[in-house]
Amino acid sequence: MDDVDAVTRAVLTASRVLVAVSARSLAEVEDRVTLPQFRMLVVLSSRGATKLVVLAEQLGVAPSTAMRMVDRLIAAGLADRQTNPDDRRENLLRLTDEGRRTVENVTARRRGEIASIVERLAPQQRTALVDALTDFNHVGGEPLAPSLPEDSDLHPLGWGGAPAAG
């Protein structure tokens, strides 16, 4: 096995760990929110009020799929529509207070579980992991996540890429 195969296997294994963490972090809200819907909530949380077409683009889905997801989130009280003040023919989608709390709570649980895994690594392993993941994200086209205050429970999940204009 060459080094590319070894790294690929290690990344795939790590991704399984992270998917399991993601699933567990959603367990408390799984009766109301699916993983794709949570991705939508995260994009709305990071972008603020957003047009449907931009939201669909950020999620890599068709606008009709995004609309169905939005309708479910609105029915659950996690998102709503508002008229675009710049163009009254358009609607903008945004989180409700309950939607924002959902993102914050799920993200805090996810962050806590990841931190408990990272804490078991030696300091030099942590440094090497940060360096390797930073390089991996860069070559994968994912922008560097912004630094947030240490006491913030809301941390980017890396979904949706860089904010698009709109």
C-alpha cells in the first residue's frame, strides 16, 4: 500500500468517526430535523437571511428540493420567510429563534464530543493534526473557518463552502 492509499484509508476512517459524532449530536432533535435539514439550518445561521436559489446552491441541491426542505423547517418552527426589503417580489429565508437555538445546541454537543476525542491526543499529535487538516481543507477547496471567541458554542461545521453573493 502506498502513502496515498494509507492516507485515504485514514481519512475515510476519520470521516466515519465524524459522521457518528454528527449523528449522535442530532439525536436530541432527530424527531424534527434530518441531517440535510440541519445542514440547511447551519447555512442559514452563517449567512443570515438568504434567497432560496442561493441556499440551494450552497447545499448543492435543486431549488425544488431546497423549497421542500424549507417548507418542513417552517412547519417545525425553525425557519421562516420574509419579504426582501430590496426587492418585494422576492422572499428571503431565515432562522427563527428556535432554529438558532437548535443550531447552537447541536453544534455545542458536536464540539464537546470532538473535544473529548482530541483531548486524548498528545500535544504534538494535536499540532500535527491541525497542520494536516488545514492543508487537507485547503487543497480540498474549503476555506479556513473563522476564529470565534473561546466561549462561543457556535462553531462552523464546514458545510456550504464560502458564502455566495446574494
